Amino acid sequence: MNERITLAPTARTTIRRLPELANRDRSMLHEIVDEAYVCHIAFVAGDDTHCIPTAHWRKDDYLYIHGSNGSRMIKALAAGTQAAVGMTLVDGLVLAKSAFSHSMNYRSAVVYGVFEPVQDNADKLAALDTFMDKIAKGRKHEARPGNDKEINATSVLRIALTEAAVKVSASLPSDKEEDLGLPVWAGVLPLKTTRGIPIHFNCNGNVPVPDYVKNWAD
Amino acid sequence: MNERITLAPTARTTIRRLPELANRDRSMLHEIVDEAYVCHIAFVAGDDTHCIPTAHWRKDDYLYIHGSNGSRMIKALAAGTQAAVGMTLVDGLVLAKSAFSHSMNYRSAVVYGVFEPVQDNADKLAALDTFMDKIAKGRKHEARPGNDKEINATSVLRIALTEAAVKVSASLPSDKEEDLGLPVWAGVLPLKTTRGIPIHFNCNGNVPVPDYVKNWAD
């Protein structure tokens, strides 16, 4: 493995609880960032520690967020406040024969560092196009693009995906030897995010239905 | 509305971005805490700001977590570190006719305060039974209960659900007047958490399959 595709652990990203679940594969970090629509951002402002949810997306080795210039979080992060960005995908409940051996299957990432503002309007628009691609591939060519007023009122920030703690649990129940014979059901109850039937709104006349809408529902 | 069922805003829970989405109904906070399996906990330890995912559950007006006594997060929180607990349920992508009017439907809660350890072993076990009820109703009567060694090695902490910022967005696309006639599809692409087919493991012989397993899959 070379530096390009692995994550070197730092003091705060060394996983101490269940270290066997630590994952240093950069592609797993990318998968989690890409699959999650929302992250939670921890930061301190004044006397308060916050944990604010926001939509995010990825471009190369950066996680991006956006928001109004006036947002408390945007202002704090743009000023260089230390941040931690957490994302977790819950994949299932793991039911063991003993109460204390129950667990969950999940894929989680916590990214540490400092956000930097994307300064140039062209760079902001390019980043937001990548966000639109995550939401609906190709829609950036259909929706009315942002105008100068909209772009100027919006901040785009990014944080490097270089210092991250990634943890993956994808296992069957693990009971102690002495519990294996108990007449208790054991197994996994899977959970996943699925897509429902699209709701059409204000699409009278000749508005074509894009493929990403036709193919949305599971 | 009386004090029992509403949340009084404080400086840090007053929602400044899109204040019309603020929700002060305590039952909505309970719904979000109950439906989410995992929260993210922001806290500061030494020089670092963390955002650590963990499973949680609710009993009355408290959110509970548990972990190994040795866990860095458990130790920091048990010592009275200020915390913020974030949970978000993503309900859909809202596609408007203009790029900057896109949004998401979601229900989010951020709980502020300090955790307190549940000291007594009987109280810890009662709290963990409530957790088991969230995972699988009735299973607390089937799984092998925790023994003294397991209980003593585990910390249970709780935080009051009194200071919280709750935000709910459940809307159709909202475009500016001048964009309404654009020939662009608009609507909502719903997302939800669904349940997959249970995986049976080490259940040979006469192990009965509980109703919560039979009825699990959507």
C-alpha cells in the first residue's frame, strides 16, 4: 500500500476501541463520504461545543459543504476553527445470544482538521456542480444555474480527507464459547437506505421526466 | 402548550438559519431520538474536538449511551465535559427548478448539555433493558442477561433532553416566481431506512424464531 491510497494514523485517529475494526483504505473513506448525504460537524464557538448536521459531497480528496455566508457554523469554520466531521451508515443490528454481545454493523468516518473557503466564484460553481452530480447525475445541465447574487451569498468550504478515523463493522454475532448452545435466536437484522416513489411537483406541460427520476425508486 | 411538552429555546438552540423550520414540540424530539439508531457526539478532549458516532436510546426525557469504562469518549463525558449530540434522519432530496433552490427533507435534533453516569448497577441494567427494547421488543426476556463482570466493565451515561435544537423540513420544492415556468422537472426523491431479510446464524435445533425476526423485513 502506498501513501496515495492509505490513511496514516495520527494520535487522534488511532482507533483504540475495537482496533480490529479500523480501516485504513482510502477507498472505504470515499465510499462512506459518497454514500452519506449528511454529516455532523463538531466545532467550538465561544463557550459552546456544537454538532451541526449539514449536507456534504466529495471531490477528489476533499469533503465539501456549503451554506449562507451569515451562518454561524460557516463563519466559525471559515475562520479556521478546528473541526471534526462525522458520518455513519448503519447497516444492521447484530443480535447475539447474550445481551452484552449485541452490536451493530456500520461504516463510519470521522474527518479531523480545518476547513478552507473556496474563494473563486468559478471554483465555487464547479464544486456545486459536483454536489448536483451527487444529488442527480446530469441535472446540472437542466436546472437554472446560480446567478451572481446567489453565488456571492453562498460560501463553499472544504476539508482535506487526509486525517480520518474509519471504522467498519460487518459481522455475524460473536458470542462467548459458553453461550453458543443457548436456545436464543441469533443473527443480523439488516438496515439500509432505500428510495421511494418520486413526487412530481409543478411539472405541467412538456416538462420531460429525467432518467434519474424514472429510475429512482428501488 | 405547557412546559412539559415544549422546548424553551436558549441562546445556542435558537435556530437562526431557516428559523421557520424550528420545531419546539417535545414529541418530535422524542420521535427523532427513537427512530435514529446512531447519534454523533461532539466534545473536546485536550486540544482536539471530536465527533464520535455511538448507538443511543431514550427513556423518558433522557438520551442514553453506553460503552466500555476505558473508552476515551466515556471518560471525557463522565467527567462532565460539555457535549452536543446530533442526530439526523434524511427523508428526501428536494429538486427545484433552479440549482440554488434545491434542498433536503430531514428531521434533525442537536441536544446540548452534560452527560451524567448512571451509577447503580440495577439502574444500569434497567437502562440497558430499554435499549434492548428499542433493538427488539421482548428480547430482554430471551438473551442471556449481563453478569456482574460485564455490567461492571460497562458505563451507562445519560443526558437530559431539555436543551435541544430540533429542525424539520418536509416540503415540496420552492422556486422563485420567475423560475416557475422553466421546463425543468421538479419534485421530491424520497429516502427512507428500510429493513432487509434477516440473516440466521448459529440457530440449529429447536431455537424458536421470534416475531420481531419474522416480521422484520419490509
